[in-house]
Amino acid sequence: MKVIAAAILLVFAVMSISAHEYWFEADSFVLKPNQSTDLHLFVGEALKKDEERQFEPARTRSFDLFSPSGKFDMRSLADANSAPLLRFSADKDGTYMFVMERDWSYITLDAAKFEDYLRDEGMEYIVAERKRLGESEKPGRERYSRFLKSLIQVGSNGTGNIKTRTESKLEIVPLDNPYSKKAGGTVTFQFWFDGRPLSEYTVFADNRFDGKVATTKLTTDKEGKADVKLDRKGVWLVRLVYMQRCPRNCGGSDWESFWGAISFGMR
């Protein structure tokens, strides 16, 4: 029994390390007016779902809807500990953007797993910094927060506020409306951290269609922009992680990371 318990704990630990991405996903990203859809919060890796997360008010700094009519606070409309997060419908055409910011979480990984994770997410600059500081063999003690967006299209009119800067610490801003594009079109995204464009930085675009996932690795230009070619139908997720040395009073963490993701659909 002890051996079985240890094996279960090991499997859970591996899953916890690999299942690190959060994203919004609607049952349908394109709706008719007054048609409804459920909005989910999933955790997994590159659009591969491991589990659905409930709405956690205590760990949610903000949860807003940017609609063609303005901005609305969604925290009072989402039930605590509920999954899906909510059921959405709108009677007005337009592109609607959900935005959530989650509070800090904390994790410690052994040195090898931490460095593998850094390389997987394109953060070789942290690997180099750890080496410079003589910390390559030191466990990675990290705190992280999440900045999530999702775009839902109602009707055929593309009006909305999806290009609006929300002034979040980390932000992905679509400079084009994905729902104005056909399969094969290109959407430009701009990536911001602490009020400045993230230039020459690694970002990723995931697509899931018919159960198959494809990931593209991209590098932003000097203005923090990257073009994503929408070459497949299905669910799309554009994402990145930005990490920096943690300032003082970080709950024992040496590093802090900021996870950004924006999801939408193509049909």
C-alpha cells in the first residue's frame, strides 16, 4: 500500500508540474444574438485539458467583460466555486472580451525540473541569469500570477473594445479582430509588460482542431508585436510567460512569473 501511495503521489507531482497553463474556453466562440454558451477555465498544457477549475473569488483580483456597450465587473455574476465559470449570452452584435487577473500562487521545483521548465517556456535568459548568480543547482522558488483573456463573437458585427489596453502588468492585445479573418488569415498581437512592449521575446500560438494540437513558437519584434497565421480552424490560444527576479517580501520566492493567455475560435 505504501508503494502504491508513493506512486500515486509521484504521478500527481508530475501532472502538477506539466499541467501549468490556464485558459478560458467557450463551448462555442461564435454565437447568434441571444444564443448562450458556457465559459470554462481549464488547466493543462498547450490546449490539452487536464482539469477544469472553479471560480475562486479569493484568488481573483479582477474578472471583467469588455462589451460593445462598456466594461462590466463579472465577479458578482460568477458563483463562488462554480464550474463552468458562467453562462454567457448577449442580445447585441459585437466582439466580447473576458479578462481575468488571478492572485499569486507559489511553487518550488528542484533545479533540473525548474531549468527544463524555463527552457520549455522560452526563458533561457533566466537560465543564464541563474548560472551567472551561481544558482543553477538551486531549487526554483517561484511565485506566479495569471492574466487571461478570451474573445467571443456575437452576430456578424465586429465592434467592441478588444484592442483596449486594460493596464494589467502583463497583457496580450490583439491589433486585429480574429473574427474578421478567414482561415489562413493573419492576426497581429502586441505583448506588454509593466507598460512597455516586450521586444524580441518568445511567445507561443496553440491550435486544437479535431482533437489534434499544433504549437507555433514565435519571437516578437522590437515593438513587441508578433503575427499569428490562423491556418487551422478550431480553438486558438496565444500565450507567454515573463519572469524576473523577485523583489523583497515575496513569501520566500526568488523569482516571479507572469502568465498571459488569450483564447478565441476559428470556423
